[in-house]
Amino acid sequence: MENPPREARLACIVTYLYLSDKEKEKIKLEEDEAAAASTMAVSASLMPPIWDKTIPYDGESFHLEYMDLDEFLLENGIPSSPTHLDLNQNPLLPVAELEGKESAGASTGSPASSSSTAVYQQSEAASSTESPPQNERNTPSPIDPDCVEVEVNFNPDPADLVLSSVPGGELFNPRKHKFTEEDLKPQPMIKKAKKVFVPDEQKDEKYWTRRKKNNVAAKRSRDARRLKENQITIRAAFLEKENTALRTEVAELRKEVGRCKNIVSKYETRYGPL
């Protein structure tokens, strides 16, 4: 006996899937009886077998095509898994049995879906560990005040910078230089010492040596005081310029903040609080 065509087998399968349990049992009994009768005697039917109706192959009208059974059942709305068939045929099963069958069907699912679920869970865990908390993202990183530079149009005279620099040292930078509290303390008023007249007969070598030392010390003190005064003056001039620029920037930022507050208040009055 030749094998039936693929379309005929698919039709039989679909028909068999739509049959009830009683009809399936009846068909099975009829097949068993037919098999037993065929072993005992030759069939008395004069009709040709149903599988003998083959399609002639002439090379043009007959074409073999591949058909996926799952795709065919899906297009016709036929469930492919037996668990779905049982649920559809017995809609009045208890809730416990329904849940058990559904869980069994889910556990016997394809390994590709379970592996994709595992990969998705792993990617979610990795993203949760990598992404920082919301509070950390909203908190800005600290900024060093020394690194902040304000655009100030300040160009001091190079001669003033030279007078404010230590001889043999780096050029004074009024933008970066910082004074200590001791440097900015007010200096006390020192009264000059009363001059003592020394006759020419007592001006010996020791007198002239002491006088030279006093003159050198006084000159160093005056130079140091003048250097500090020049530095403070140039630094104060720069800070005045910077203060003016910062005040202007703060005024603009306050205007921007006020505008943003107005927008937020209008949004809250229309759509509720944020």
C-alpha cells in the first residue's frame, strides 16, 4: 500500500483533533474490528481503497511544497499542545486541576523560552547592579572652588605686577594668590625712636657698623611692607572686578530661577503638584 499524500494526512490529523473522546473511542474500536476481520477473511468491499487515489505526476501540475505542522495548526486556530486540547475539551474542570495542567504545560515548554527568560533576568540583575541609585545620580559631584574661574576683564599693569613680586621669584598672580589671616591683620602704628645726638669724637668703627646694620634692616622692613601693600592692592582690585561680575551673574540666575518657579507654579495649578 502506498503512503497517502501529505495533505490527506494533515486533513485526517485536523479532523481527529476536533473529534470528542467518544468519537475517538468509536473510531478506534472500528479500526480494531476491521483489522481483526481482515486477518480472518478478505474484505468483501468492491470499492478501491481510499489511499489508492493518488495524484498523477506529469512534471508540471504536481509540485512538492514544504508545510510546517505547527504553523498550519496555528493558522487554523488549532492548539498544538495536548494540554490545551484537554482544557478546551473539558472547560468545566476544577480550578486546581486547571492550574496544575497549566503549570505542567509551562514547565514542559521549549528550552529556548526558558533560556531567554534566564538571560533577561540576568541582564536585569546586571543593569540593577550597574545603575547607581536615584539619589546618587541626582546629587552633583563636589566642585573645588579653586578650579572655578570667573571671566573678568582684568588686565593689570605689568610694572605693578613686577613691584608686587618677590625679587628673583615668580610673577605675582592676583587671580590665584591667597593671603593668610596674619597678613591681613591691620599693622600697628610704630612711633619713630627719638634721635640721639652723637658727637663726632664718639663715632668710631663700632658705631658705623651698628648704623649700617640698622639701615639695612629698616630698608628690608620698608621693602617687605611695600611689597605686601602692592600685592594687597592688586588683589583687591581683581576681587572688586570679580565681585561685580558675580553680582551680575547672580542677578541673571535669580531672574532665571524666578521664571522657572513661575512655570512650575502654572504647571502645578493645572496638573497638580509634582
